[in-house]
Amino acid sequence: MKLLWCAVGVVIPFLTVDALIPASNQQPIQQPAALPGAAHEKLEDVISASPLLSLHRAICEVESISDDELAVGKLVISLLKAHNFTVKTQSVPQPEERNSTKPRYNIYAYPDPSKYSGIDVDAIPSPKVVLSSHIDTVPPHIPYSLSLPPAKTAREDILISGRGTVDDKACVAVQIQALLDLLADPDAKLDPLDVALLFVVGEEAHGDGMRHFSASDLYRQTNTNYHAILFGEPTEGKLATGHKGIGMVKVKARGKAAHSGYPWLGRSANSMILPALLALDGLGDIPEDAGGLPRSEKYGKSTVNVGLMRGGVAGNVVPEYAEASITFRLAGGDSDELKELATKAVRKVDPEGLLELEFAQGYGPIELDGDGVDGFDTITVNYGTDIPNLKVADGVKRYLYGPGSILVAHGKNEGLTVGDLEEALDGYKTLLLRSL
């Protein structure tokens, strides 16, 4: 047991965050282990001395790849309950294609009014502002580590690396700590009934966590008084004024298997699918009036990524089946327009209609409330978010904000600095209070 400083200003006995993490997930701190200069302060001591940084470390050390978020969910729930939050969990079913029975939970939490203001409330409060992020990450898990880049000597330059340190556990940690700090600050005059936290699963793979919450009784019971929702994603500490839309299509080809020495006796599914992939891959570069994807002044041109291809069983067998998955980032239009353009492009090279096109539900560009907020620079981003998966009433502000860059978020060098996190902490406090 260890004494931790609680947000309400009292010392309480509580398990350290390290004690809540399975031993198998503990990772050593990488060198260099100290800051230059007379103090020679160890990097890990900088993290341990800060409630924000130690919270961020705790949740980043727990692996939580999409569809396997239970461990980090349990940790977040424990931490919130220890700081006088009432926590409601939602069991989110695994996607059918995963064939998994692993439990996973959305987390909805709000300050217990009886603990923070002495008021007993029977019903779940209807907050004015919700802070929301996702607790899943992309694979593979990369251990948490600390380092100091060459020629850097300042505390705020300490680099925190590892999977999820940016996307999206930085936002989870900052949102929790911002709310704790404001609740403990009498000058903030924050009514605990006005705020809530929502942390969802599955954002990186399916968006099923947020869709589950949006369709739930819990959401219907609590969304009657929204002023704003603060969505957390890496935006380089700027407010996003919008993000591109998204569309996805799977192309399937069914040929006929044969010996590769006698290819005329079969039909190659790989050869069938290749012209279609080339046609789709070029749609972002073709002018709109020639059948290309939409463009806009705000978001630039739409882009295409042929992200996954599978076909055949061996090099000496004519492949019987092939498929490919393509993702479009839309600068304009919507999923219906994309479907029409993509289908037309494929049928030009597949006039017999032998290829099967399977479109997933997408959406056009998402406009956000980032303009005109004093003290914040703005940005547009090309990635998708959970924002379209949460249906809100007209007039509810939607902000997208967070530390770190999306350019490293899914890579092997994912990381951000101490300064990035602490700057975002101040930013979230400002956004939250203004939203109220």
C-alpha cells in the first residue's frame, strides 16, 4: 500500500498504479536515465513525481490492442473509483468475425456529487460536457520507454515512447487529470453534475464501442443537457476544424484453379482483380469531371489506399480466389457518391461484372467547432474518428483536440514529450471551462 494524493485534497491509502498492472506488463526504463546538469534528475523520477505523467505511464504499460481492452479498462475503472467517480460500464460484444468471447467494456464515469459537493443524486446526472477518448490501440504492442533526444536538456523535452502513448492514451490521461484538477480547484467553481467521462473500445478497428454507447439506454438517459463533447485524438495541440470522411470497399474475385503449367485450363483470380485495383488506386488523381474522387479547398484531394491483398495458395497453382480491401479518405461527397464512382471505375475494366464489390458504411467530411476559440491554433486532419458514431442534437458543440502527432501514432516510433502532455492538460482545462 502507498499514500496517494487525491484530487479532492486529502491523502488516502490506495494501491499504487504500478500495483494494478500485471507483472508481465512491467517494462524497464530505457537509457539515458537522467537529465544532464547538476541535479541529474532521473527520467523515471520526473514521471513518478507528476500525477498526469504517472497516470499516463500506468495506462500505457498495459497492452490494449483493439478487441482485447479488458486489462486497461479494469485499471482505468480502479483509478476513477479511487478518485470518487461513479463508474458505469457497458459490455460491448466482440465483432462476429473475431470469433472471440473476451469481455470488453465502455467506461462512463462522473464525479460522485455526494463526495464532491455533499449532494445526493439518485438518478444519473445529465452533464453539460462530456470528455471522450478510446482505450484501444493498433497492433503491435510496443513497451513504454523514456529517453532524452540528443542536444535536449529540458524536462519538457523528455520523450515518452510506446504504443498508445499518443493514440489515444495521452488523451485518456489528460482528460482524467484535467477534470481532477478542476474539481480540486475552488476557483474553477466546477459543478460535478456538469461533467462526465466516456472511454470507449474498438475505435481503431470497428468503431463498435461508440456505436454501442450511442444506441444505449445510458446515452438516452444522460444526453438531454449537452453543451459540448470534447473528443480526444492527436491534433498536435491544436483544435481541429474538421476531418476527412472515409469509405471502404472489398473487391472479391472468383476464378478457377489449375496447374500453373497449364494456366489456360483455369482462370486466375489474381489477374482478374489487378485491373480493378489499378483503376481504384488512381481515382484520387483523376479530375472530378473525368470520374475522379471529390476534392475541396479545405481538405485538398481525396486519397486511396489499397491496404490489403490476398490471393492464391501457392506459386505453382492458378489462384481460384482473391480479394483486396481499399480505404478512401474523402475530401468531399459521401459514401453513396463514392459507391457510384468506384463501381463505375471497376466496371470499365470488368464489363462482365465478374468482380464482387462489398462496400462498408462510410461518411463524408466531418465539420467541427474549432474555429474562433481564442488561444488555440487550428488544423484539419485526414484520419477518421468516433465523432460520426455518436449522434448528437443540433447545436451541441463538437471539439477535437489532443497532444501528439498522428504522423507517428501508428508507427514503431510512436511517442510524444512531457511538454506535449502538460500543454494539452492546460488546453483541456480551458476548453472544458469555456464549454460550460
